[in-house]
Amino acid sequence: MKALTRMFADRRDARLLDRFFARYQGRTLIVHQGLTLDWLEELLKLGGGGGHFRIDTRKPENRDSPVLWLAHHFILPLNLPLPVLCDVGPATIAIRHLHCAGRLCHPADIAWILEDMRVRARVHAALSRDSHRLVTRLGLAVGDNTYEMDLGG
């Protein structure tokens, strides 16, 4: 009976992952538990509102929402300072928190952090799809969130 229950759970998880990656591949998410109005206003001043999906995890887990399910089961358990920036690839989610020097970074810095994640592979964690589950690979120490600015020099 346990094996049958596990099989159905694995199928459900695989479907949720399919839906998540189909919807968010090639996009970025900001997973948070509330953002200040000032910070959001600055984010929205960026072209296209920064182009990031904002996922508020204060909402309870919802199995009908693959992104909330993923946030509650895989991102929050990493215990990184929130908010975190998630760069979603075809089968991998690169994750980096948005705190630097003990405070939340300015929204305009997100572009530099994202470049650092993509070009230098500097991430706090990466979640890689393996069939019906995500495998976690840890990277940078939580206290290390410096990034380089490529000013074209």
C-alpha cells in the first residue's frame, strides 16, 4: 500500500514540476514573505517592473499552484534570507538571496546579481530536476552575496 501511495505522490509531483517549468522556464521569480511599499515602488520603476514574478509565500501552500507548492517545499526549507531571486532554466532553478551588507539590496542591483548568477554561476543553491523531484546543490555561503559589476571597461 505504501508503494502505491508513493507512486501516486511521485506522479503528482512530476505533474506539478512539469507545470512549473512549462510556465516559468526562462523567467525570474522573487520569492518573499512581504516586501515594503518603498522597495516595490523602486522595483516597478525599472523597465517592465523588473520583469520578475513576485511570489508571496505568506499564502498557504496550494497544490493547484505549482509555484506556491515549489516555494513551500523546496525554496523555503533552504532557510535563506528572504527575498530570494530564482532564475528558472529548462530543468534547474538557480537561487540567490537579495541581502547584501546586512540589508536588502536596491531593486536596481537585481540585474547585477542576476548577471553574477548566470555568468559566474555564483548562487546560494541550485535545484535540479530529477524525474519527479528536485535535487538541491548548495553553493555560496549565506553570508557571501557580493557581486561584480561589469562596467564594460
